[in-house]
Amino acid sequence: MSKYIRHLGTIDRSLIKNEIVDMASDDVEQTIASGKFDLLKVYVELKRYETYLYAVIQKLKSTALEIAKKENKTTFQYNNAKIRIYERTKWDYSIDQEWSQIDEEIKRLSSLKKKREVLLKQSNANNKLIDKDSGEIIDSFELPFIAEKGISITLSL
């Protein structure tokens, strides 16, 4: 497998992001074409590494920021990568009464929308929308939809 999937530290540092993505695509194509691997097992193992690398990156992030701040620059090049130190501002608008009213209305409307979606899905089963009070058929329809298969990996807890 290591012949097709790169080890940590072996990706050419002069490559730009798109080139790395292209290289990954080529590596995957070679892995598939070789026919030597249980690709479901490979996928599960890569999901493990994705989880591991995400956790490592999150843990290193604040320390890396402290080291980068010592450069006294907001943007600089390091190890063939552009480093940018930024400040994110999060505003709290909740002290404004009008904003809070609008926010509550949005939440109320979102809840109504979700309830309507549930009703429409249930009604789609019999292709009829029925008035709850009168029992009258309001509309006959079939909701358009696209069903796609996917894969979900849950790593053992």
C-alpha cells in the first residue's frame, strides 16, 4: 500500500495544492488499478488516519500560532507554504432587540419549514395532501427527489 499512498513527510514541498490533489488522484488510480488491495479496508484505514491527522492538527494549531507570531508578520513564507495570521471577530448582536426579534422569527420559520417538509414527505407516500380539518384532498402530487448512495464509516469507540 505504501507504494501507492504517500508516507508522512514524503510529499514534495515544492508542489502547490492542486498538484498535491492531482498526485493523490493518480495514487488512488494506481491503487485501484493494481488490484492488490481490499479497497474497503483501505478506505476504512484512511478514515482512521483522517481522524488521527485532524486531531493532531487541532492539538498543534495553538502552538503553531504562537511560533508563527514570533515572526512579527501577518503573512510570510515558511517551508514552501504561505502562513497567514488572522484575527477573527465574532459579534454578539443579541443585545439589539430588533435583531433578537428577527432571529426568533427566523427560528420559528425554520421550524415551520421542517414541519412542512415532514408533512410533504408523509403525504408523498400516498401522493395526496389532505386538509387536516375537513379531510378534503387539497392537492395530488409526487415530490421530485434524487436518491444517492453513500458510505459512512463509524470507527469503534
